[in-house]
Amino acid sequence: MNYVTNKAGRKIPEEINGEPVIPYMGVGGYRPSGNRYGPPVSSCRDYPPDGNKLVDSLREALERSGLRDGMTISTHHHFRNGDLLANQVFDLAHEMGVRGLRWFPSASFPCHAHLIPYLEDGTIERIEGSMNGPLGKFVSEGKMKGTGVLRSHGGRYQALQDGEVNIDIAVIGAPTADPFGNANGLYGSSACGSLGFALADSRYADKVIIVTDHQVDFPCIPWQIHGNDVDYVVKVDKLGDPAQIVSGTTRITRSPDRLLLAELTARFCDAAGIIKNGFSFQSGAGGTSLAVGEYFKQIMKEKGIRARFARGGSNRYLVSMLEEGLIDYLLDGQTFDLEGVRSLAENPNHVWTSPFTSYNYHGKGNFAGLVDVVILGATEVDMQFNANVVTHSDGYLLHGIGGWQNCLFSKTVILPIPLFRDRIPVLRERVTTLCGPGELIDVIVTERGIAINPLREDLIEATKNSALPLKTMEELKAEADRICGKPYGPLLDDRVVAVVKWVDGTVLDSVNQVQSTL
Amino acid sequence: MNYVTNKAGRKIPEEINGEPVIPYMGVGGYRPSGNRYGPPVSSCRDYPPDGNKLVDSLREALERSGLRDGMTISTHHHFRNGDLLANQVFDLAHEMGVRGLRWFPSASFPCHAHLIPYLEDGTIERIEGSMNGPLGKFVSEGKMKGTGVLRSHGGRYQALQDGEVNIDIAVIGAPTADPFGNANGLYGSSACGSLGFALADSRYADKVIIVTDHQVDFPCIPWQIHGNDVDYVVKVDKLGDPAQIVSGTTRITRSPDRLLLAELTARFCDAAGIIKNGFSFQSGAGGTSLAVGEYFKQIMKEKGIRARFARGGSNRYLVSMLEEGLIDYLLDGQTFDLEGVRSLAENPNHVWTSPFTSYNYHGKGNFAGLVDVVILGATEVDMQFNANVVTHSDGYLLHGIGGWQNCLFSKTVILPIPLFRDRIPVLRERVTTLCGPGELIDVIVTERGIAINPLREDLIEATKNSALPLKTMEELKAEADRICGKPYGPLLDDRVVAVVKWVDGTVLDSVNQVQSTL
């Protein structure tokens, strides 16, 4: 395999899975050409005149879709760790003797460890998509035949839109659907809220199968997935495990350390003048992020401030802010709990979004740049604010990119991170895997101080007289190293097991096989 | 010019405007190949990082979009006869000295007679789209340089989707929009309800300009047009004349003749067993169609029947049925009055549709086939139930196709038509222009009797013992001819001034120049 060093100084293969790659050229450095992909022209002459696309089984739908060796099969991850569908799809493929498939999920979860035997026996050649937990370990150990490709949510949309990846068959689990294929995620026992991650699949896949466990008469309202994009509809008993799809209660962290990070983050935003009337924010559904939201809420209530919108995954905390009038609109990318599902179904100001609206870098703009402040995580950060979100410092690929890269285009990007985890420092000379260029990352909040990217002179100026514990990256790193000792790099083999794409489809970094400890 | 005779027996040119055509091959006879069109890949690098796409004027937006000779410019017709925008676009083009444009409206109205001087001086080379009233007369008299192309609403979507027509610049009037380009038609002084006819333009045009007279902060909710498809946003004082955009009151016909047609139509549907629980219907916003709806309402109330959905243009009559619980869902293609606009904004069961959902023949099905009964008009019908909807019997092109052709795929198609208009019989040996194949048209309702298409043995059987005045087409025609005398055909020249496309993009018929009466 030949390698090339890209603009970020990272060594990447010249081709991946037999196809040439475009090396990362810097933020905004790559200018795409050509036209978006258009799926094959279909005709109503080939679809049931009465619109009834029901077939008897998922197997029949796969057969009619022409499932065969080497195809690309996609699924969405709105059922999270409660997904029963993706596993069934590959059980059937295996049963049918199909081999060499590319699985193109919007994300994978520990429940998909079920697929490891199919990666081993050649049913699945490779996964392109996040490989959390067990699948990531499998890949890191060099056991997957093909090379993994990690894309952000926006990058996945971009890859489909631009024809970089063609899905042969999209299998879309739909908590509610009609026989024409109109579908939403709002009702039924597998209700998961928004189905936004399946939008690109429904638009760009050659064949689209809707699988539902809650069939309604036409028209299924609202139709987040348009039946006009759908080939077959299958009724099954159960799409997923409701308890694992949405949690009954999302929970704010109780860890004093993480609460401190959250509080410092909120105080920073306040001091920097970010929390003001009409502002907007995005923070995740993790315990720390939820806590940041609650501190925002306190500040907003105290000062009588109202946000124009919050973006990101919805949960009961954001719903309560919407319902209390602290936020005008909730722009929802994925719905994390039952309160989120209820609100999305009921409240016209709680609006679903998709990677197309929010993240696609090859659109005519996207929502990311309109968000005033975004709170993200990271596994490692270096002195230039470059960050890693997919591998741990031991080299294991344990997380997906999600919307993380896409959110870096927000006006202010803050990473609240502990200085060390399990006595392993988070601040590094060099991140194991580069996922986000430091020029887009503005602030690091740690329990021992806050570092502002020198590029953000405005933020430095705005907070210079605050009581915040402002430090340089170097000071923070020295402190961590004093406590933990100077960290070692991971032990990696030469073999590239996966690559990390940038939001524009170029290759930002490689993930190498972790050295066997034998 | 060379001609060919298509499957419908109609003589059509082998090429139109320099491009070869595909002759009509019968209903479902043409199998398309190739892929859908994808517009050029864009990149966020070329759009404002903060999402603010406002430019100072429509002229600036047109200049930045690269307006030049020979381009295709599209507009939508949701402002109907109150549209001020399309005229402004071509005023500017004329001012800028641009020539040879193709105007690709979703429909044109009498207010667009303003553009006749630009058709004369070469600013506009041709119109592809309906040419109602004065523009139709202009074309019929052979005064337009290029050949007109008439498409149904669904055919227009198909042509864009399949890349048969590429829009260079779409100018989309939006009653409400934010600076990112998200837009809807629900609020503001130019509120027009749904913007569904602009959907294809926003998706497939190379450059998309949103023009609004009611700017709101991001996010404009709901976003029927996605800002992610938009290049520039322009704020103007006034998009249209509100009184001409939506009527304060749509009105049921008071003509006793037309009321009789409406009553007979409703009675036929009742006798045929079409009006039953869970049924669906579509009827237009013309006086007779509205009256059919009111008769339906009476029957439904008497019998305690509830419809699953009504499709088509919305108006206060349909809104009242929705609000009274007689219809579960109103699937709205265009919003005809203020009550329709109010309901669409307020009621989650009043849902906008688009030519993509409802009419596109090159989709994976569309809604038309799911509608139990559709009530349409016609200018002429022949003995095989073939019908004309664009020209009058004198040959003048005075109407667009609208959704008419698309609706023919509904389960039962009924044309309530007078036997004669101004002593000119509507039933003919041969229709002047063929717009709809008779095999798709089921019933003709006239004031002197009802004729059922012999292909519909089920309807003949269902109504044979009814008290309805059932007759054959031949009987009805003989009656009309007895009263009016045998009709003459129109006096037409050889020159083809426009063609009528079928829903699949093939050419169904030609429209010839009307002979000068000099």
C-alpha cells in the first residue's frame, strides 16, 4: 500500500478498498466538482397502481430488491442499542448465502456485535460507519476484511449525495408507516422520534425497504420518509427493544468532577457574552452536556434571556426549556427520550432536522454555522487544539464521529474535558487520530482551568477580566503530566484498519491496527 | 420539420426546439432509463459561514447567479393572478440586455400578459408551461419564437427530476423566509399557503433565489423550502397583490346548469358505492367542483360517512369538512383561499403536498392512484372518452394542463361537463388536442345524461338499477348535435406552436397555429 501525507501532516493510504482517495486539503481547501448523484429513474408503471407496496416478509423484500454479493446495505441508528432490524437483515443475507456486503449504517451500537460472525465468515466485507464498542475493538484488532471508513453524520449525507457511496438497498425501520411507504418515528411501540438519519438513504438508495411494526392506513401523517421514495413495505412484529430505543429518563451527571466542567463551561459562555437574547446552542445528550444545558437554563432564567433555538438531540431537559418559553424552537436531530418523542409529535416548535439541513458540507450552507455555541466531547486534544473523538489513547477505535466534525463549524466550539481519564492524560503532544482541526476548536474547559485558542482573540478579550481560571494549553498539559507522568503513544501496527473522512469527503487520518499484546 | 404519428394516432414533430422527442407510447408504454438529474455539487466553503444569504436586490441576485443569454428561468404560480415577481424578473433581464430566455413557470396567468413585449423583442424565446388567456392567444397566433411545451404539474416535476429540463435560475417568491433561505407560504401579506410547486425548482435548479416580503429570523418554521437548497435571499416590499393571490371567499356556482352537473356527479358516486367510510376524493376549486364537494358533504352527513382524505387545492369548503370531522386529512396541493391558508398553518391534519408526492410519474408511485374518485373538467371529449383540456374547439390554447393528466390515474375519473358551451358541442368525433387517453377516463356527466366508459364494467354493473340518466356517448353526442348542429373542426395551420407532453415525458399531441382570419 502506498501512502501520502495530507495537509494536516497525517499519513494516509493512497487508496482505500480499491478506490483512490482525496487527501485532506485543509478547512475549505477542497473544491468539489461534478454533479450530485441521481438514483435510477423509476416509473409508476412498475409500482402497484393502488399504492399498496406491502410484501410478505423482509426476506421477500430483500429478494425483490435483488440482494446479491458485494452490494451496499444501509440501516439507520434511531433505534440505538435497541435495534433488532440490522441484525435480521444480515441474518437473512447469511441465510440466502450472500457474501461480501458493505454495511453502511448511520451508526452502529453494541447490540450489533451480533454481526461479528458475519464479518468473520465473509457475509459482510466491511462496515463504513461508526464502530462503537465491540465492533470497534474487532476492527482495531485487524479482524475486518475491508478497511473501515468513518464519516460524520454530515459526511455520510455528503457521500451519498455526491455518489461517493451508492446504497443498493436501504432498509429503514419505521415506527409508523402506511402501505405506500410514508413513514415517521413518532408513534407505535418502537417510537424513536425523528428519522432524520434515514433521509439520505431514502433519497439516494436504489431500492428502499420500509420495515414497520405499526402499520397505519394511508396517509401516514406526518411523512418524514416519503413513500414516493420507497419500493417495498414490510410489516414485522417488533423492530426493537423500546427500553433501549429511547430512555424513559435521560439523566444529568451526578459526578462532581463532570458537574464542575459543566458549570465552568456555562460560566465561560456567560462571561464571553454568548448567553444573550436570541442566542442558540447545541449540546449533546451525555451527562456533562445535559448539565451544561441546566446551567444555561439557570443563567437564562436569572437574566430573563430567551434563546432563539437549540439544536441537537432532544431530551426532557430541552423539552422543558421549550415548554417554559426559554427556547423558541428545538431543532431536533435525534430524539433521546420519551419526553422528546412526545414533544416532537405535539409541538410545532419542536422540529425534526436531518444531516441534510444541519450538517451536509456539500449543501448551499447548513445549520451548523448558525449555532452560537456548541459543547462537544473529545478523547484527546493536542497543543494546537486538534482533537480526537474516535480512538482512545491506547489506539482502540471505540466511538463514531457522529455530528462532531460538522458541529465544529459553529461560531464557538467548546470541549469540556477532564484533564485525565484513568490516569491517562487527555492533552497530548499529538492526538492518536485526528478528527477535528484545531483551528475550528475554540475553548478547552478542564477541571483545572480553561484554555482559549489563541486564534480567538475576541474570546480572550471578552473574558480577560472574568474570575474564570484561564490558562494556556501548555500550562494545563504540564499540570496533567505532573500528575500522571508523561504519556506514551499507543502501540500500533502499520496496517490501516480504518480511515477518518473530513466533512468534504477528503481523508483526514488513518486508524491503525493495535499491536497484539501476545 | 419532420413528423411522426404516435401511439395515440396524433401527428407530432420529430424534434422540438432543436431536441429530439420521444413519441407517446400508450399508458405505461414507455420505460425510462438512466439516472435522475443531480445539480452541481456545492460546498459550504462558497456560502456565508453565518448562513446569511441576503443580497441587496433581485438584480444583484440575478447577476450573482450569472444570468445570461439562453438561460432557463423558473417561477411558481402560487401567487396566481396576483403575481408581481415573474414580471419583475423579466423586466430586469430586459434591462440587463439578456436575450433568448426560456421561461419555465409552474403556470402562467393573465397578469403575465406583461411579458408579451419580451416575447416579441426576443428577451424570452419561449415559455414551457401553461399559457392561460392572453399568452395562450399569443402562442396560438404563432407569435412566440420557440415552441411551447405543455406539461402537467407532475410532468414538470418529472422533467426536472430526469434532467429533461435544467433550470439555471429558480426565482421563488416566498411569503415568509429567513436569511438562510428557509421559506414557507403561510404568513405575511402575500401568504399563499403551500409552496409545493416550487419544490422541484428548489431541489433541481442550479441557482435558487428566494424573494420575500416578510423576513423572519432563522429558523423560519415550517420550512417548506429548505435554505440548504438556496443561494441568495432578497427582501422586497411586495411580492404580489393579496386580493389576487388568495380569494377571501371561494364560491360555489349558482348556475342551475352547473349545479345539476354537480348533483348528478355526486349521485353517481353514491349509487356506484364510491362514497363510503374511509374513501378519498379530489375535486378542483372551480364552481362546479366545489358544488360536487358540497353534495358529497350532504351525503356523508346523512349517512354518517367519514372520508380518509381529500386531495387537491384547499378552500373553505374542504376546510369546513376537515374541521367538522368529515375528512381525516386534507392533502393540499395549492391553497385557494384565506381559510385554506389559516387551516394549513394551524391544523396538523391539513398537510401540504407537492407534485413529487402527488403526481410525479417517474417516482416510486405517487398519490394519484390512491384517490378513489376525482372530478375534473374538459373542453372536449370524444367517443372513446379521450379528452382535451388545453384548447378550445376553435383551436385556441387557453388553459394549462395543471394536475389534470396526473389525476387520471385515480381509481375513478369523472368529468362533469355541459353537452355544449355557447352552442358549441363538447362531445366530438375527434378532440382538437389530445390531453388524456380515454382508457383512463371513466364517466362523463352531462346535464342530459351520464355515460360510463365501457371499460368500466364494474361501474356499469353497480349503477344499472339506479335512477340515474345513464346513456351512451353516442346517444349524448347525437342529442348535442341535434341541438347545435354538427360541429366543425378548428381552422388550423400546419405550424406546430406547442406540444402536449404526457406524464412520462413523451409527446402526446401538437397544438397548431390558428389560421389567420384575414
